[in-house]
Amino acid sequence: MFNKILLASDGSDGALRATEVAAEIAQKFNSELTVLHVFVTPIPVPIGFDTPGVEFDQDLLTRYAEEVRTAVERRTNHILDDKQVNYTQRQELGHPAATIVKIAEHEHYDLIVVGRRGLGQFKSLLLGSVSDHVSRHAHCPVLIVK
């Protein structure tokens, strides 16, 4: 039923719960599972750092971004390794929701699994959520895990 599953993970608690569910589905259907980490952009430069004469350590920024990426992968992979699920991993840079939808459609995934982010009602109204956008725009079923 689900030959290809795309798990979108940002390392949050909700994403980790989604990882557990995706692992169970992948085991049950012997599915190909891809873990997708979408990073918005390199960390934004604080106001003032783009001012002439102000030094900014790009290497420090790059190392910090790498540490974040490694931490996200480690948290997600730990669950999948414990459940002995075969998976591939992928990192992309871009808008998370749009990137998830685009990859799922272009690479013919049968299911997208995402965690539900716990934004408050006010923030959700202003910002929307990745899971909401994905569920509205994806070409395939989307499982949102609470």
C-alpha cells in the first residue's frame, strides 16, 4: 500500500513521535523510508552584523548550523535504528512545507508523515504550520502525528 514513505523531521518532540509511527508503517508494509530534514536557511545574521566595519564569524555560524543538523539527525536516527528500520536520509535547504510537498510529488512518495507542531492558536493563525500546509498541498496522503 505504501511503497515510499517520506518522513519530515526537525528533531522536535512531535517529529520524534512521527518517526516512531513512520517506522511502524514502514515495517508493516516493507516500505522505502526517507527521512527529510529541511533547514530554512543558514542562520540569519543578527541586526548590525551586516554593517560595514562589524566583523562576523562565518565559520562559527557554519559550525553551529552543522551542530544543529547533527543533533536533529541523531535524535531521529536513534529511533529508527532501535526499531531496525532501513531508511535513507536527506537534507534540503528551503521553505520546509513547500520543500516537503515538492519532493513528495516529484519523487512519487505514497505517504508523508509529519509531526504536529504545538503552536498556540494565535501563532498558528499568523504563521500557519508546516503540517497544515503539507496536508493542504500534497498530492498523496499525509499523516499528521500528535
